[in-house]
Amino acid sequence: MSHTVITLSLVGLVLLFWFYKLLSRCFVRSFCIWNNQKSGSITQKEATILSVTTLKAGKKPLLELLVLFENLSGHPIHRKIRIWDSMPHLNRFRPDGKIPIGLNLAKRPKGPVLLFTGACRISFAYMVVCCSMTILYVLGCYFLIGEAISRINADPEKYESLFRASELWQMWVLFLGTALFLHFLFKRIGLMISGKNQSQNWDLLYQGLGATATIKRYWDTGSLVNDNPVVGFEYTFRESTKQLFEGSDKKIVGKLEIGTLPDLEKLEIMYLANNPNISRLTENVENEDMTKFINLLFHFTLFVLSVIVVANFIQLLFG
């Protein structure tokens, strides 16, 4: 019964993972914001809208705002936030306009920026939809696992041989090998950061100060991203007390910019006031597009694998 137990465990882990994602999306996020507001973890700021992009049109369009505001140390930074505009006729979100935002410090090292509209309220209709989705998901999982256990108990030898001959194992090994290779590759070129580095980047962005650094040297790392080279920089800068510090970082440089590197003397960096030895290029700290892309790629790949695993399991069970 070893193959049967492993198969049921794999399917159970897949269903539990997406159940956790469903609960996080529907309930945890909303209640955490409400609780954090009660505990005073949300700091209010005023932001200037630099640009507005409509991601989805309709009666309540989905907008992506590029906003400029001061971080906790008073240094101006750029962030992108997405909102559903429930009253588009008021034209509340337009370039050069001002909006209140909140920094939810309890979300460190995740993005803390949210639209601050006063007291957090949880919509009754939203809760009904979330509860309905959760109930349907739980019922579907209960039916699937319950029926599976019932059929397996009725004829364990039959399903043991079916699971032993299935392609779930080959697909799982292929996925695991691909995930490990991509993880190694992204770590190698600096596109994937560890939890410690992610926390440092959060501190640099939301609590750090800015400075203009002088380039000591640069070098080609030998890595390419979209056929563009990844270049390393070693630099020096003076913090607020004028003491000199050194740092290094990497960034992707476009092919057309390679020829201008010998003339490049200065770079904008951010550093921690309480530890200036920790610093990074400002554009790397502010740029979250690659991190979002990698996260989206990971979840999409995991979703595809989950569908394949569950579909193969259902085919073996009911086929």
C-alpha cells in the first residue's frame, strides 16, 4: 500500500496548499489589516500619483498607481499599488493628485503599502462570496478524498497497482528537477533573494536613507537576463555624518547602455542609517517587477502541476 499512501499524501498536500492560499486571500489579508490598524501598526502617509494605468476596465476598474511618498526616514521612494475604483465618476485617481496611503509595518518583509481610507471595514457581500467559495472547496475536497478512500478500501490491490504504474512520479521528479535548476539559476544571477536579504531590502526601502555613490570599478558578471548583461558595481559613499563607506551591487544593463559605462561616475544608492555597511542601488531596491514575475511564474507552475496531479488522480480513481 506504499504507492497508495504516497499518492494520497501528495494529493492531500496539493489540496491543503490551495486551501491555505484561498483562506489567506479571502480572510487572513482582510482581518490582518483590520487587526493591525487596531494595534497601531499602520503608519499614514500622503502620496503623489505619478501615473495611472487601467489594468481592467468596467464599472469598477482595476487601476495600477505609481505613487511617490516619503518612507519612514523621510526619503522619497516610488511604489506601485493596485486598487479597485468603486466610484470612477469621481475621478479620484489622476496624475499629480494626492491620496492617503498606509504603511502596514506588520507585513515586513512583504509590501506594506495600501490605500488608506480611514477605518478598515469588511464588506458583508465580500464575506458571503469568500465563505461560499470556501464551503464549495471544502465540500469538493471532502467528496474527492472520501470517495477515494472508499474505493481504495473496497479494492486496495487494484488501486495499488494503478498508482504504481501511473505517471505521477515521473511528472513530480521532472517538476522538482526543473524547480531546483531555476532556483539555482535565479540565485546565481541575483534575481532570487533569500529571506534575510528580502528583509534587508525592506528595511532599505522603507527605513533607509539615500546617497549619491562614486563608482570605484565595475565588471561583467558573465550572466545574461533577456540577452542583457548583469554588471557588478563597487562604490563608495558618505552617509549623513560624512563618514566614508563602501558597498557593491549588481544590476542588469541594456545592450545600448554598455558603451556609456566608462563615462558613468555616480550611482544612487540607499543605506541603513544604523548600519551603513548595508546598501544597495536604489533602482534595485525599488524595482519589484522581477520579484513579482518570479513569484507569478512559481505559482503558475505550481498551479499547472497541481491540476495535472489532481486530474491524473481523478482519472485513475474514476476512469
